[in-house]
Amino acid sequence: MQKTAQKTGYHHGDLREQLIATTRDLVEERGPDVFSVSEACRRAGVSTAAPYKHFEDREDLLRAVALQGFAEMTERFHAAVVPHTPGTLEAIAAVGRAYVAFAEDNPGLFKMMFATPKDHPATEEAGHGCYGVVLDQIARYLGHAEVDDAVMEAGFPLWTFVHGLSFLRIDGKAEFAKMRVSVEDVIQGATARLLPPRKG
């Protein structure tokens, strides 16, 4: 990930995006728990009052970074599905692999996305939109016209698997080398096992 360069000045129209980029770098380096707005301002080369022209408070700034993360993850999900026939196990497993890969590429951001309070409509909508990509594929797999309760029930075990696997990977607790099996194979196998069989 590219690091943001410290600035001695800024264009007003760029300040919001600059602060988001700087905050994201700090979250990756130190984690969201020790992130400070003042440090982001120092790196961006702006006054400590500058962020409040665009963000209500510290949590609002972190929320903006989380929203960026959900948008990027959603894009990766869509791209992962493209090479596969929609509604197949391969398409669903591809989304799972993209999920884990995103976490490995952005461990600090990934952790923050799921630690940020979800009581904000924008964050909830972004999360639902991201999860909706795999739910749409599961609905197709099951032959359902829409994401209904059965689709939600079928998708939950798969989501908990890839979510847990992501944390194991970024925390260095999944020693697949000793198991002589790849993450890709694990996800493919789990997708087949955790989803109900197709009817017809």
C-alpha cells in the first residue's frame, strides 16, 4: 500500500481525501485503537482544527476509512466472480478467496471495518452491500429469485468461516504449510461442505 507523503500545504478540496488516506496509513501501522486525529493532522501537514471542516469527530473520520474499505472489498468481490459462471460453487468460493485476500492485504483496515460501531446507516448499508454480493451468488446457486431467509441461512455459516479464517491468517495463527494444504483449497472445500446441496 502506498504511504501518504507528509505535506506542508493542501488544496481545500483535497483535504478530506488526504485525511482519509493518512488515517488509513496510520490504522495499518498502529491499529485503530491508538490512532489519533492529531497525528493524522501532523502527517497531512494541516492544523488540528482542519479535519472538523469535513468530519464530526474521530469516529466519523474512522467511519469514512471503513466505508472506503467496504467499497474496495465490494469491488474485489464483483471482480472475483467475473471469470466464473454465476451461481456456481466456483463463483462463491472465489468471493471467499477475495475476502481472505483483502484481509491479508489490509489487516489493520480489515480489523477496523468490523470494530467500527455499526449503528450508523452508511456503515450498515456498506456492509450489507458487500455481503450482498455473495448472497446473490448463493441465491443463484439455490435457484432462488431473490435473497430470502433460506439464502441468508445458507450464507451465514460460509461467512463465519471465511471471516474467522481471515482473522487467523492476519494474526498468524493458521499454519497451512504444516497442513500441506492451500488457503484456496480450504475455501473451495468449505464452500462445498457448508452450502446445502442444490435441488434438481
